[in-house]
Amino acid sequence: MSALFRGGWLRLYAALYLVFLYLPILLLPIFAFNSSTVIAFPLSSFTTEWFAQLVEVEALHAAVLTSVRIALITAAVSTLLGICAARAAARYRFPGKGGIMGLIMLPLVLPEIIVAVSLLVVFLQLGLQLSSLTVILGHVLICTPFSIAILNSAFQSLDVSLEEAAIDLGENSWGVFRLIVLPLVMPGIISSLLIAFTISMDEFIIAFFLSGSDATLPVYLWGQLRFPQRLPVVMALGTILVSLSILLLILAEWARRRGVRKRGGAETGGFL
Amino acid sequence: MTDLRTSGARRGLALISAPLLYAVLLLAAPMAAILAFSFWTQDYLTIDKSFTLTNYREAFTDPIYRELMIRSLKIAGLVTLVTVLLAFPVAYFISFHVPAGRKSLWIFLVTIPFWTSYLIRVFLWKVILGYNGVLNSGLIGLGLIDEPLTVILYNFNAVVITLAHAFAPFAILPIFVSLERIDRSLLEAAQDLGETRLSAFFRVTLPLAMPGVVAASLIVFIPTIGDYVTPRLVGGPGGLMIANMIQTQFLKLNNAPMGATLAVVAMVIVTIIALIFVALNRRYLRGRS
Amino acid sequence: MALISLQGINKYYGDYHALRDINLEIAEGEFFSLLGPSGCGKTTLLRSIAGFEMPENGVLAIDGQDMAGVGPNRRPTNMVFQSYAIFPHLTVAQNVGFGLRKSPMPRADKTRAVEEALEMVGLGGYGPRAAHALSGGQRQRVALARALILKPKVLLLDEPLSALDKKLREQMQTELRRLQRQVGITFILVTHDQEEALIMSDRIAVMFEGAIAQVDTPEGLYLRPNSRKVGEFIGMMNLLPGALRQDGAHLLADIPGLGAVALPRDFLPDGAAPGPMTFGLRPESMSVLFTSSELPTGKFVDGVVEDRAYYGDMTYYEIALQGRQAPVTCSMKNMISRPVLSRGDAIRLAWEPGALIPFAET
């Protein structure tokens, strides 16, 4: 009985905690569809005007295109680098492994401002024009550790004897990779692509320092925050962005679970 | 004959070379550059590349820098404390009271907000805590207060609340993982040996969950100390942190060497604190075993 | 000529000497087992034959061909892995047909070959099923079909039965044996279970610490272990310290507890000298006399039952003897007419001197 009681209080606390986590996000759609220009209670009437306004802003379209382009390339490159690193970490022993992996994973615990200013200094010294390219270089740096973390579990759960069995049955290394390794880690790859895409789309600091005149969506958004009359439009844009992120995350999680099922493994953990 | 082990090492190195090269060129080299810059000085438009400790002297003596550094440490420390304390019961609940099949759903629910735009989440707190914001207008509408509260925006508290919210999922994950690793029969053994549920929690569960708590603390502390967006949006002049000054030095004052120095000082302090924390935990664990 | 011949094979992992000067010949159609405790190098030896490990020196030939530099994918061997290594993302049929991908066989023939292989292992009609949904025993059958479909010269089995429960394991032991006779392919089995090795094999190599201790038939190993270690590893054995002495034309064994006994002249292996020695005696080489009417067939001594373990078909007795500290273990087949003795019962123990196995070490 006491266990039930304890679980009961904890359950209530956990539920409140979830409310605390989600409350701010839930405000987004409420005020995105509210006709008042002031973000405050009581609510006025329902409107889709703020979404309609989004369609008209040229600068926003350019920012969206820039962000999507950056995020796509970042996702592809960081996943590719992630595959190499995760495969090496899971399968091989080599000298300096701990140090090398530590350096590659370092951005995970480094304040982004440090990454941003250090890259800025180097790019300016090299005379590199700040553009989408410099943002991509920065984003790949911070997304690769996440890709590795996701792919690591995929590669680690890959039984070495599966690869040996394929070799034993006559395949060469390329055949083993194509027929066995790739299909089995594919859910991890999809998951990594989606997560890296999401991180790059949402990332602000590095883009703020390195984007030059190619403003990304968060950089554009940052500019809008200064104008109080633009806030409802920002709420509308935020609603779309957050919905999109959540959609991508559900896809990523779905891919990961499918991978677990496909390998016939038991359900464990989640991201990271 | 070929030695498979050295050829394995060769393959591993070949595979790791691309990500390693990337990290060396775009992480190690830039960090080295920042370190070099911190010993140089800005001379109007050019950089004086003669070695000097002037910047460091200034960083430690100028009251503005010191104030910002101390405030950043205070905020990060407070945020870490609040986040970990609030997160532990949730992690405990998910690990010990949620049926196995539902755990990943809970973890997924907890992590989702973390992956949504940080900028928007922080901005939302500005909207919530503002003078005419959601909280004040809501409370006035409910008749609970007559005047808008002013203690909640553009100050130290606002920064702490916002950051604690932003980093909540970060803290839950590592604690959850360490709780999951605890063999449940250990708790049964403790109770069998006469411990109550509560004393078993303090004598078995908590010590075994300590690595997760330490990881959670570090994973919250390190990024918060370098946070830029939150102080700018909700901090006001009394809530600015060291990252804002670094940005100002680089982009507004055009004094990259001073910015670099502040960045290096911040990193060194963070590293020292992290190492002390890890060492304390090691000693604590060794004392237990 | 031997199908597989290993000469002077050595394998090191850093300083660790994993295989020590292995010399071995395995004939065509033989069911051969590598038996030993975990870490004895038996799996390393099997993987060297498969080509997953490259020995530092020595010659490994299969069917007269030197295998140096030949990868696992080009050797006439196929393997059943300990974990079975069933590809979880493929169907049963795709798993079994995996090795046929590059074969020039027409598609229809491949389909037929897969179906035949599945029928051979008793999984006819399972082709379209998802591999990850199979039970342990079914996985093992799929792994067998997948390896045998390529008609290898040698089938390598790495502890294939260790993951199965006791009943299923015993069933698979007979089935594997039947399958081996049916296909006539050389099987090399790695196992740590001496009973399994005895039941299934034509010949067995016992390995300790990277070296082969003895190669013989199951009966040969059981009856004539060449060292105390092999004797102890295979079956149960009483080790009785004693001495051997020459008494004129006779060879006499003095064994405390059992007394002195004359032995045949050829008892000692060539080159061995009389002196202190350990004698091995299997539990079934001794028998408890239940009634005074039973006549002893060999030597006998008086003893007391110190403990017993009842196995259903057999009972194992610990018998305390005069002049010996530790009791000896003796096994008796249970019969309706025979009572099971209890602790403290005084009995008479008969034993056959011819069953003594001499070990030079003390």
C-alpha cells in the first residue's frame, strides 16, 4: 500500500513536471491564433491572420530556404562523419582511441558561444566570407557528436558474428557492408539525419555569429523579437517550427523503434 | 602473414580519420587560435601579435568582468542545483514506477521540448514573465494580484527560471540511465537485511545513482555558464552573463583579443570546477566502497 | 590423405600464447570434436580453420591446398556460429539462400535448393517467415541449412548447442549426428561439454591452455587418458595415490585403502619406471556387494557408506575405506532387487585391477 502511495505522489509530481515542461510551448498556438497584438490574457478572438502574414514576408522566405539548405547539408555531412566515427568506435581498437573520440565529442559539452567565437576568429583570419557555408561548417561540428551518439548504439548492437557469417558465406567486405551492416543500421542513420536536421534548423548562436548576410530562420526570428508589433507573427512562426520539430522527432523515434524491432531486440532507452 | 589486429587498427584509424581531421581543423585549431589571441592585443584595426598578459590582468582586475564572471557562476550553480533537484524525482519515478514497456514513451515525452527551438522557448519565457505578460495578465484576470509583478522579468531570477526550464531534460536523462542500471535485487537485499524503504533509498539507491547526478550536474552547468540567449532576452542589465560580454567584445567593441581572453578564462574556470566535481564524486564513491 | 592438416600452428595475442604448436589431421567424413574448458584455445583453432584468425606460423591445408592468405569467404568451409548469427532483417529463405547470391545457378534452382535444405533440417515451409521471430532451436536449424546449402568440405560448429535447454540439446545431438552421416561432410565441433563430445564424435581432441593434450576416439579417451588432467576432465575419476614396485617377475601396485595388487606386465607404458604414482579408477569399475551371496569378481575390501547421491537410474556412493583419508566414489546401476544403501551402512567394495589407469605424475 505504501508503495502505491509513494508512486501516487511521484506520479502527481511527474505529471506536474511535464506540465511545467510543456506549458510555454502550449502558449504558442494559443497566441498564434489570438487576434490581439498584445501577448496577454484575456484572449480576444480567433484569427489566422498572423499565419497569412507569414506568407507575405520575402525576407522570411529567404531565411527559410537558407535554413533548410544548411540543415540538409549539415544532416548529410554530420551523419556521414558519424557513420565513420561510430563504426570505428564500435568495431575497431586503435591507438589514441579515447583521446580522439573525446575531441570529436567535445562540442557536446562546450558552450556554443565558445565554438562560435573561435570559428569566427579563424574564418576572419583566413579571409573567408561569412555565408551559409561557414554556418554549415559550424553546424556539422556540433551535430556530429549527436549523430555519433545515435549511430553508436546502432553499430554497437550489431553482432560481429553476423558480419563474419556473411564473409563465411562468400561475401567480400563491400557485400557485407551493403547486405548486412547498412540495412541493420539504417534506422539509426535515418534517426541521425532527422536529429541533425532538427538541431541545425533550430540552432541560433553559431548562425548568429557566422551567417553574415545569409540570415537563417532563427537569426531572422531574433531580429523580429525587437519589434513588439511583430510578436503575434513570431508566435505563428514558432508554432510552425515547433510542430515541425516534434513531427521530425516522432519520425526519428519511430525509425529507432522500428530498428530495434527489426533486430528482434528488446526495447531499451531512447535518445542518447 | 598479415596480423588482423594491426590491420584492424589500420581500418579503425582510416575510418576515424575524416571526423578526426574535421575536429582538428574546425575545433582544435580554432581553440588554439583563441588561446593565441588571448595573449595578443587589439591596436585599433590591426592586431598586435606581441605576447602579453595585459588582457588577463584586465580580466581579473576590471570589476565589470569580475562581476559578470561571478554572476555567471552563481546563475549556473543555482540553475544546476534547481534543475537536478527537480529532475531527480522524475527520473526516479520513470525508472522505478513506470512499467518497462512505457519507459521509452516517458523519456521521449521528457526529451521532446529539448529538441525544439531553444530561441523560441526562451522567448516564450519573456512573453510569460513580462510586465504585461501572460503570467501577470493571467493573475490580474484571476483577481489574485492588482499590480503586475516586477520581480520576475529582466533580472537574475528570470534568468534562473528560464535556464532551469530549458535544461530540465538534460538533467533527467543521465540520472535515469544510472537509476536503470541499479540491480533491483540490491534493494530487496537491503530490505531483507533490515533497511526500511527510505533508508534503503539513502544507503543503496542514492549512492549508486551518484554518477548520474554528477553527469547531470556537469551537463547542465557547462552550457549554462556560457549561455547567451537567455540573459539577453530575459536578463535585463542585472542578468547579463559572461557570454554576452564575449559577444560584445567580438562584435561590438571589435576587441577580439579581450573576447578571446574572457572565453579562455571562462573555459578554464569551468574545467577546474568540473574536475573538482568529478574528483569529489570519485572520493565519495571510493569512501563508500 | 587427411582432408584437413595442421602442422606447427601457433597463434599469439600480444604476449598471450593462444595456440601452442598444434599438429592435427582430420579425415574426410569424420565427426571431429575440439573439447576443452573455456579459454583453452578450441574456438581460436576453429576460427583459424575458418580463416577468421590468421596463425603466426605453421601450415594449415584443406584438401591439399595451403590456406595461407585465403580469406574465410574463399575457403571450402562454412560455419555455424555460437549465436547462430541469423540475419535478423531477412526471411528464413533469404538467410538460407544468402550464400547462393553469386552462384550462377538459375533462380528456380536456388529456390529449390533452399527448400530442400530447409526440409533436411526439418523446417520445410518455414521459408517466408521472418528470421527474428524464430525460437532458439529453429535458429540453429536455419544456421545449419544456411551453411550446408553451399556443400562445404568442412562444416565448423562453434558451441552450437550451448544456448539450448537440456531436452532440446539432447534431441539436437542425435539429430546433428544423423545429419552428418546423411550429408557425409566433415564436421568439426567445438564444445566444453565432455558428454556431448563423447556422444557425437568419431574422434576428439582434448585441449588445455592452447595445446592439444590428447587425440583419440571417445572410448580411447575414456578408457586410456594419457594424463591425469584428461582423465579428470572426461567423466568422473577417483585419483588414488600409491606406488608401483617390481617384485621379481611381477608388477605390484600398493594403493592405501585398496591394498596391494598384482598387475599385468604390459601395464606400464613404455619407458615408464616403477615408483610413486597416481592410479585412476572410474566409479563404475568398482561395485558394492549388497548380499554375502554375491561373489566378488575381482579384489575386494570392506568399507562404510559415507554419503550417497541418487540419480534415478544410478546411485553414486561415497565409500570410506580403511587407510584412506578421502572416500572413493563408486556408482551402481539401480535395480528393483537392489536396495539403495544409506549413510553408515557397512559394505564390501569389489574392484577390477585391470581398470586401473597409471598416471606418472603424483
